[in-house]
Amino acid sequence: MLERADASVVRAKRGDTSAVGQKRRAGARAHQPPPPSSMNTPSHRATILLVLPSLGGGGAERVMVTLASRLDRSRFAPHIAVLEKQGSYVDSLPPDVPLLDLAASRVRYAVRSLIRLIWKLRPAVVLSNISHLNLMLLASRPLWPRDARLWVRETVVVSAWMAAEVQNPGIIGACYRRLYPRADGIVCQCDAMIDDLERHFGVPRAKMVRIYNPVETERVRALAEISRHVYSGRGPHLVASGRLIPMKGFDLLLQAMAHVMRAIPESELTILGQGPEEASLRALAAQIGLRERVHFVGFQSNPYPWMKHADLFVLSSRYEGLPNVMLEALTLGTPVVGMDCPGGVREILEPCPIGWVTPAGDVTRLAQTILETLGSGAKLHPAQGLETFLNRFRVENVVRQYEELFSSPGASSAT
């Protein structure tokens, strides 16, 4: 459909005088872009359009809200467009960031509205998030203003996501191979994503840039001190956080906890989050004798006291991007054990003074690493070099990288 629409405009420009040509010219005139909108910002500020499915409580949404809040207002005017105006971060946006609702239940229903919005705003840069949305924007780009640059931000290791969840991996893979090289650039959260897109989908490495997820260090640490009494009992207390979905591997963590419990009967696990797997996870916990030692506390708007006062944070995902919760736990000085799944877990934890990596999917090794970490007393001894390690994730440093990206003509000059 996009190719036919584009071709009709080309034929009209060439001077086709047939009745069909006149009809096509009329149709092309009807779809000409509107005059510049009053929404355009002063010429000294670049309009940045961040596009998301919604403002739900996920990591990508949190990063975009943080970015929109922190961009230098003397240089950039951020806008956020969402397919559906919903989610826990809707009320977190600053009042000077317009939230534009495309009112579309699916990505494919948002194409026309998004094209009209881009013509109206005339953004310097569009930054898209989430795979299906990225592909749609790349496909529709021939219908945009020529001076609008498109960056797409990848949130997972694509080959692992496709193997685990995609019903038609051949089709989606072909879309990645054809469309991703058309982007002005691709933001990847870790080096593993860059390697994966180059190896499996032929995306030129020069098109990609790694920017880690930001952590609002002072804010996270302040919120962690609001409550000091989230746990009871001697413990040790383990905590995990994320959507209750197969990707996050909470079933693996429960099985590992059965081994931990045999060695330390008073140990307890608290799981923060909600999702479709909650009932099956509760049933599994009861089946393996953990009903009294595993606590499902649901979504927490302030999860940081649980992270701060835990003895250990555990990440048991089957695949990942760059999990924000892991970075936040480290920021709070809580040791982290993470499974070496596809994604950025090893990249972050291996050089971290309070991080431990364990083989992906190996429940026995996960339990052993948990026990070894608890026995090391890592929580009790401040780690030397932790602040230096965390600097790369500080929000000020990450936002600066995005600002340089938005100011640059292409991926090669981004940092």
C-alpha cells in the first residue's frame, strides 16, 4: 500500500495527462502535508518526538519518560506520542511535555495518524521504541518529511525474542533485514544487542550505537529510605522484580529457592510485579513447599525499599535487554545474582564489584551462586569502586549521550 501511494505521486509529477493520471493528481493533492503547525517550536529548539505503544510500567516507558523530563529545554522540545493514552507513567510527565494520543488499539491502526502528526510537528528526530512499532515507522518513512530523522531503539536481543515468542519468525526476520538498515540509526542498550543485529539480521554496525539505560541515582536512593520495615523475620531476604511472564523466568527462581531453603530454612523471597503468570507461579510455590516463604506483593510504585533492604537481588530471566531493576538494585548497594541469558546481564555484572553471573537456565547453579553470595557477606561490606562503576548509568551521563545523538547527523557521530 505504501509503495502504491508513493508511485501515484511520482506519476503525477511526471505529467501524466490521462483521466487516470488526473484522478491520481487530485488524490495526491488531497494528501499533501498541511502548512506548518502552531505546535512547532521556536527555531532554536529541535522538536524530538518519542513514540511508544503506551506509558505502562515497563522499562522502555520509564526510560522515555526520564529522557523527556531531562532533555535540555534550551536545545530540545520533547513530545511523546502513544498509541493508547494509558499506563502508570502518564502522570509522571512534566507539564511542558505534550502527550499525544493516537487512539489506536494496534500498531497498524496508528500509521495514518502518526504520519499526519509527523507532518504537523515536523520533528528533527523521531525516536521509536518496541520492535513492531519500529518496523511500522521504518516502512512508512517514505511518506514523511525528508528532513525528519528516524532513530529506533531496540529493547531486547531480537533473535532470542523471536525464538521464544514470535509465531512467524521468518517474516519478522525478513522485515528486520530489509527495514532496520533504513534507519538513520539504532540505539541498542548493550553490546550483545549490537552483535545480535549484525550477526543475525545484517544490520551494519556503523548504524548502531550503544546507550545504557539511565538510573536517577539520587531519586532512587531517596525513595529507598521512605520505608525501612518492608521485611519481617530473620531472613536472609531475597527480592526479584518484573512482569510475571515466562520471559522473566520466575519459575526457575522458585525452583532454585527450593534448594536454597534446604540449606537456609529461614530464607524468604519477595517478588514485586504482576502479570498473567501469577496464578501458575503461586501454584508452583505451593507445590514445592514454598507457600510460606515466597511473597507475591504485586506492582509497587516505589519498589526501592524492598531492593535496598534485601540481602540479595536475583534476576532469573530467559532473555533480556538491559534490565533497569538490576541497575537500580546495584545503585542501592544490594548484591545481584543474574542468569547469563541473552542480553546485557553478563556485560553489566561481570565487571561489577557486587555482581555475580550464573549459567542461563541452570536451576542448581543458580541456587549454588545464591548461597555462595549470601555466605560471602557482600551486603555487609561496602564495595570499593562501586560508585565509579555506576557512573556510566547515571541519568546525567546517559541523557547527555542522547542529546549528542539528537544533535548529530547520523549514528557514526553519536557517542
